[in-house]
Amino acid sequence: MANFYTDNHDLKHHLHHPLMQKIVALKERNFTEAEKYDFAPTDYADAMDNYEKVLEVVGEICGTTIAENAEDVDHQGASCSNGRAYYADKTVDNLDVCRKAGLMGMAMPRRFGGLNFPITPYIMAAEIVSRADTGFENLWGLQDCAETLYEFGSEEQRAKYIPRVCEGETMSMDLTEPDAGSDLQSVMLKATQKEDGTWVLNGVKRFITNGDSDIHLVLARSEEGTKDGRGLSMFIYDKRNGGVTVRRIENKMGIKGSPTCELVYKNAPAELCGSRRMGLIKYVMALMNGARLGIAAQSVGVSEIAYREAKQYAEERRQFGKAIIEFPAVSEILSVMKAKLDASRALLYETSRFVDMYKIYEDIARERKLTEDERAEMKHYSRLADALTPLAKGLGSEYCNQNAYDCIQIHGGSGFMKDYACERIYRDARITSIYEGTTQLQVVAAIRHVTTGTYTKLIESYQADGFGGNLAPMAEMLKAQTALYEEAIAKVTENGNQKLLDFMARRLVEMAGSIIMSYLLLQSAKVDEGFEKTATVYTKMTQALCADHIDFIRNFKDEDLAAYGIE
């Protein structure tokens, strides 16, 4: 019986990272939750055992049900009729199984019916679900919207909506419009306050994932006469109240089980979430950061299944009297695929741990005043999470696309046929580097951490760990790459040419991300020698990438920008 958690040793490795001891103790309020709930853990070992048991349930459901249903869901897809969106039959079955297993609202507090999981094991579950069916992870993973509702909604709103999510109702975040894609400041869906103080919404939203969900978080223009982000607020729309119809669902390349909807709001009743004017400035930024971490997990799940499908085929397919995995050209592709998978996973869980640390402190601050040390630690991890999230989403999604591409390449002509899963994997992968902010937008978010030194300080902290034995030469090589990275930053920024910085941003961010992921793999190899081969391959990839980028930057002149259409 397939189990997508127990068959992957790497997940347990990342779950048992040393920082998890502090994360769990803080999340469980030093295990005082056990005094209120008889099912809450009494110590760290009990908590980790609980996480593992739940992840085993996720792994079993994914391996035996969701993965088995994926092909049927892809063929049938979602549909639209009479102003409503309908899931594929097997998607309905998947949701029903997840509800019965209690896998909704995993990260929500126990008082609302959740499991009170930290972000890290929840994100691990998201990776496992994505490996089974990338499109279904969109539906299941949107429970993460409840985190935003929990952070910014009133206590009455939390008590009203979060238990429904924990019981299995679905969510969506309605942000994009026909004329407002990445530029959310241009959102024009209108929120009008009536004389009795209630609100109604009017307008159109487009490209809304799971747009016919039960509970929506909606970005709308609440301030008459405004045209920028300062006039936007966040609202909660309850499908039970009516007023929203599905005009159409998009006919997509991939993730076909996840309905992407165009919605029409006509006097739809809604509740203001949080404060007016803070919709984009504060709430959507928090919502998007959570969504981007989710897409990073989705990307790692795709990389995992792509690697496994490619490896299995290479072991079974024989040409010229031997399995094709024995040919160096094929073996190299698989080694690079595994390196990209392990590197992006290491970055994903480093990011999720940083997110856990600052979010738990934020939650504690709702209960009591933080100490000076706690406040400083919260700010430290918030900055690191802000720096690593665009790397995890941007580079992880690019790697998953590359792995899906190579999966088909290893299959050869067979991979182009619908007889093999890799064709679906390839189509599903493509969206990951586009939605919730394209890779180019992740670079925009990351570049300030290049210029302000956030990545440099993090790299220095990894260097200080020290690496001996077989890892020492790799650590020395990474020091040399770090010097090239610093040289690249100095060269690009020396004349204060903003256009040059914008143009070179991708290269600088890729250098930073590759060095960081290399060190994370060395850390893993330090604990588990099974990561040593991957670390070797990936650090060599990093060396080649840094050499390529520094060569380009050294030989580039400001006037060369004109050749790229930049005046």
C-alpha cells in the first residue's frame, strides 16, 4: 500500500530539524494546551509523534486515493453551469476523504476545531498532496486562507468562519480582475457601505482559483474616488448569502481539477475584515506570502513525482541491451533532477521554520506583551522569512518546471503521450512559476535583500557552522562563490544605476539562492550522509552558475542595456 510520507525519508529528516523543538514549545505554549485539551501533546516527543501520525494519514490518503484519482480528474476536469462551478467526480471523493480524516484546518487553533499544527508540518502535508495531484493541492491548500482570517478578522468572525473551514468547507482569495493582474492597486470591484453599516460588493473577479468556494476573502475598493492601494479593503463573502455567480471557468493547460473562475458580484453581502484601507497594504501581503509558501510546497511536490517517474522509467526502459539509467547522459539528468529537488525542499523547510517562528510570536503577542528578547527574535525571523519566501517560490517553481521537462526527456517519445503520467505532470508544473506572483515578481521582492545584505548575513551564519571531512572542500568552494556574489553586487551597484540593478537582479538573486541552498544541503549532509551526493552535485551546479553570472556582469557595460530595449 503506497504511503507518500513513509516512502520518503527526506521528509522526516526535515521535520526533525533542531529548531522544531523551540517552534513546538512556543506553539503549544510550553505544552500548557494539554491542560485544556486531552488530545494536545504533553511534550516535544508527543507532539512530533502526533505530527508524524497525521502525516502518515496524509501520505496514505494521497498514495491510495488522491494519486489514483488524478488521471480521471485531469480527463474530466471541472465544469460550469447555471452560474455555478462543479468539481470532477473524483475531486468530490478526494475532498470527502480529507474531511473525514480531519485534514482541513490543520494549522488552526484547537478552540476552533483545528489541529494547531505549526506551519512546517502543514506545508509538508501540502507537498505530499501536490505529489499526488497538483491541482487538488490548490483546493485543499486554500484552507491556508483561514490563517489570514485568523490574523486579521474579529473574534466573532473567527468563531463564525474558522470552525466551518476545519469541518471541511472550502476557501478562495478573490484578488485578480480583468484589468488588475499582478498590479493589484488597480482593483476596482466596488464595496459600498449601506446605511445600516453593512457592505455589498459589485464587480468582476477573474482567474480565481476555487472561485465557487464556500468562504471568500475579497479585495475590493471601499473608498470612493481612490485609484491606488490605499483605497482597498478586505472583505469576507459567504456563499450562503448569494449574490455571486460564476460566469465561466477557464479551459486551462493543466491543474484541470481546480476550477479557475470568473466571478460576477451583484450586491453580494460581505463583512469588512480588519480595518478599512488596509486590504492591499497589509492583509493581501500577508495572504500572498502564505500563498507563495504554498506554491513553493506545490512545486517541491511536482519535483518529487517528476523525479520518481523519471527514475522508475530509466530503471525499467532498456536500450542497446541495458537499462537507460546506465547511460551517463541519462544518469546525469537524474542526478541534477535530484539535486534540484533536494535543494528546493531544503529551502522550503528552512523558510517554513522561519515563518513558524515569527508567526507564533505574533500570535503570542495577541495574548500577552512580548519580552524585549522575544520581540527582537520575532523581527529577526520575520525578516528572514520575508527574504526566503520569494526564493522558495521563485527558484522552487523554476526547478519544478525544469524537472518536469527532464522527466519527459528521459521518457523520450513515450513521455509525449498521455499514456504516461509525466505528460500531465509537465502541464501541471507550468503554472507554478506564474500564479501568486511570477518568478520575475519574486526577483523584485528578493532583490532588496541582496542590496541590504540579508542574504549575505544568512550565508555568513551558515559558513560559521563549520563543515569537516568530505564536506570541507565544498564549504571552501562556497566561500569562493560567496566572494564572487559580493563582487557581483558591488559591480552592479557601484554607479547607482537603478536600471542596471533591475536588469541584473535575476542573476544576483539566483547566485544568492544557489549559495544558500548549497549550504542547506551541506547542513543536511552533516546530519545524514545520504545527502552527500546531492550536495556534491548541487554545489558544482552553484559553482557553474556563479561563474557564468559573474562573467556576464564583469563584461557588461551600462550602455549595453540599450541592446536589450532598456533606455
